[in-house]
Amino acid sequence: MSSTDSRRSIATVCLSGTLEDKLTAAARAGFDGVEIFENDLVASSWSAKEIGEHCSELGLSIDLYQPFRDFEAVPPDVLARNLRRAELKFDVMGRLGADTMLVCSSVSPDAVDDDDLAAEQLHLLAERAAARGIRIAYEALAWGRFVNTYEHSWRIVRRAAHPALGLCLDSFHILSRGSDPAAIRTIPGEKLFFLQLADAPRLQMDVLQWSRHHRLFPGQGAFDLTAFTGHVLAAGYRGPLSLEVFNDVFRQADPGPAAVDAMRSLLGLQETLGAAGLPPAPALSGHAFAELAVDADAEVRLAEALRGLGFTETGHHRSKPVRLWRQGDARILLNSAEAPGASVAAVAVESADPVASAKRAQRLLAPILPRSHRADEADLSAIAAPDGTSVFFCRTGADTADSWLGDFTETSPEGAGAGVTGIDHLALTQPFDHFDEAALFYRAVLGLAPEPVTEFAAPFGLVRSRTVADPSGRVRIALESALLRRGDWAPGVREPQRIALTTGDALASARRMRELGAPLLEIPGNYYDDLDARLAPEPSLLAALREESVLYDRDEHGELLHFFTVVLGGRVIFEVVQRIGGYAGDGAANSPVRMAAHRRQRAAAA
Ligand code: MG
């Protein structure tokens, strides 16, 4: 049995809503089973029997009932109370149809530090459970009073030596403490009763707070869950892969999409374990085009700006109100729309096999967008990203029969341009609630690799940023989000979007674009004084950067020169970038200065 065969479960605590909402969402996303979190059951208007029946109607098994707290290593009178409590919960489990109960290590002031006593009392509990056909899965909480590592919980379970007593392994509790999970391989598989998976960002904070607020689905955080799960499977674990994620955002989010996000994370994890269930992501080789939805005013403004940036309107779509602007391999579509202003409506990537890309997306539960097209037009495969942006998979090229360019009637040849050769990356602001979901979506569905999360202090609040890119760096999408959005004071650009264009010579492009009348952003002199102090560019380079309002950054691999237009149509900004050497980032260090300059420009224009 391989990890492909593993059943997939989710704890009801991961999702928002009532138990009914959660079960419906889990079933729709394709989960095989659930962990019933006790609070969800207690608050439900359905009886335990009705919940059990409802789960089986939905095709969900109840894989775990949890949590049962503060049981072991207590004085006799407390033990008697705890056993009574357990028997009543066994009754509930019987009505539910659940056969495994999670017992987490005690945090009670009643407990004593005595492994023999803990083992003896857990043996007693397992004996009572076995009589009811129930198993006990003992879990070491990372903040357990005396038992807080899996090694310790295993010593106690081994000492108790009861067939109805085994372990629950929870990746968060183990990896948050920095325990080495490799020794899990030495535990007999039949003693591993349950596996709970959660990812998390690396944070320096109290582990209980970290766990209760910041857990993430696998692939969204910093834990190596592939290695962790690999150890558990190698030990012979045969139970479900079950998600147990406490997260402030997911607890409030619509449970439908959250359950889909959760399922996608498990499918992605199984793929990294070598499970062959998914078609591999076809190679991506660049941005085919970016499509902007524009109202009439924004279209005029965008057309002027594109002309200033050296683009030519080279064609229009044969059946839709879409105009194609080109410069080198940079292609921008302006799509006349009702929605106010301008916004990036679609991102198109060059795929070696667009149909296979779409098939993989479908397997990873990405919504497939219905496309209306005439019989003689290219059938572009399109899916919806979590924020609603369309993602197209296409192949561009004159010799390609299915090229989307064939749908455009050429109206004029491309002009001399201003040195732009292609699209370097897109930066798309995500609604905060979709930030982690979006990173996982692009990672799993498109096969892009996420770069580390960075945060910077922008003039109007902290901004979190994470870039996802293909291995060659030819497809790059920077996901950005304001960390908090509270109150009405909103002087910044609301959910800005940037289209970054590539040039081989930023200073020459900036000069030429100014001549062509591009609305470029002015950068204040303080920035260049500070740049001189920090990075000491050659004086002639510094003077040229200052003259042309071009920003500069450097890392251990190379240099970046970049500049910006003003904000167009309310939220769209063009950026022009020149990468020298292997500069890997997106110039995030310059973002606060650029954002303040945009604010000043907007205030002056108002
Ligand atoms: Mg747990």
C-alpha cells in the first residue's frame, strides 16, 4: 500500500460554520472521512445518531472523535471521575459510529509526573474502550504538562502494552518543538493509530498560541511534511491522512472553498510522496499575455500609457471587444468591460501542453471556466484562481495551429518600441483571506515553486509578499496582501496590480518612454541619497538613476534596475525591470518608496 491509497480526512475544527456546514463542505471537496471535534457535536442540533447517519449519507466515515483531555496520571478520585466521563463519551461514539478516540496528554494541575501511573491508567482506559469496540489514540501535546514529545508518549504507550492503545501523531506538535521525526520509523505501524497533518509558518512564539492561530494546510507553511509523512508511512501506518488545522482565517472563511483548499493541499502532499495519482504539471515557459478589463475611460488612459511605453496596437479580436497591444514578446490585451476602472482579468502562461495543464488543474479542483468561442477560434483552457483571476494555458507562435494569436485580425505592424522584450512578472494583490490559498493554488495547480514569505512596512501598513515562479524564472507571480485591513482610512491604492515588463536596458527604456510621453513615476531625491549610502552604485550610474527616476537593488547574485508608471485606471501599474546577473527578487526593498511616490502622485492628480 502506498500513500496514494491513503484515505483523506479532515477535522471539523478546520472549517467554519455549524457541523452541518462543515460536513457538507468536506463531502463536496471529496474527503473520505472526518474527525468530529467535540465542540461541534455539542453545539449541533442533531443527535449523535443523526450525525452518524448524515455522515454515512454523505459518504464520510467518522475516523476520530476528539479531544478527550486531562485523563492520565491522576489521583484515584480524579481517575474515577475521568473514567465516568470516558464511558459517557464512549456512549456518544457508539451512537456516532466512531471507533477511535483521541486522548491528548494532560495539562491538568491534578496530573503527576509518573510514567508508570500514566501507563497503568491508560491501560485501564484502553481496557474499558476495547470492551466497547473502541481504540484510544494517545497524542503528546507540544505543551503537555509532563508528556510533550512523541518519544515520551510512545514510551508510555509501550509500557501500557494494550492492543487498544496506540499513538496519534500530529505533525504540528512534533515539528513545532524541533523533534527529529526520523525515529517514528522505529515505532511498529500497528501502534500508530492516527496521523494528523498541519503545516505552519516558522514563528518565534509560544507554541500554544502558534498552534491555535497559525496552523496551515500542508504546503502553505515551512514544515517538511513530505519527510514527516514519509517516516510515518515507512513505519507502516495504514490509517487516513487527516488534516487538523486551527487557523484564524480558515475559521471565518466560507467552508466550501476552504475544504477545497484543504483537499488540494493533501493531493499536493501525496504527489510529493511519489503518489502517481496526478498528471505532472507541464513545463511553463513564460507569460503569453496579460488581459486587462477596462471601462471606456480606463481604456483611453491605458491605451495612451501603452503607447508611451512603446507598445503598438497590432490587432483586434475577431469576435470580442478585445484589442491586442504588443512590444516584443510582451502582449497586453485590453478587454472593454462594464466594471469600473482597470484590473487584471486574466493571466496567460505558455504551457508545453495546455490540455494537460487544464486536466491537472481539474484534478486539483480548480474551477474550469466555460469559454465561448467560435468554431474557428482557439479553445483556450482557462481556470479560475482563488481571487477570481482567470488563468489561461496557451501556446503562442505562428507555426502553432492552435495559437490564440490567430483569433486576432492584424491592424498594424509593431512599431520600434522602447526596448521591452516580454513580461517579467505579475504582482497581484490578494484578499488577505485568500493569501495562503492562492500560494498553494499556484504551487499545486501550475507547479510553480513558492519563494519564502517576506514582509515589509509600507506607508499604509504591513504588506506580506510571496512570489511563486517556475524553475527557470520565466513565469513569476508575486502575491501580495495587506496584513490587516481595519478602519476607513485608505489612502493607498486599493488592491494594486502590477505588470512588470522586461527590458535589457532600463535607463535607455526610461529615456525613450519619457520621450514617447509615458506617465512615469517620479522618485524623490532622498531615495538616491540613501541608495548612495547603502549600496554605493558608481557615481555615474547613481546620477543616471536619479535623473530617470529608476530604482536600484542588488543581491548576492546580481542587480535590479526598475521603474514604474503612475497608477492607471484606479489600480494598475506598469513596471519595467532590468535584471543583471542572477538577481532573484522583485525589488521589494524599494516598495515603500514607490508606494509613497504613488500616493503623492495620486494626491497631486486629485
Ligand atoms: Mg492534534
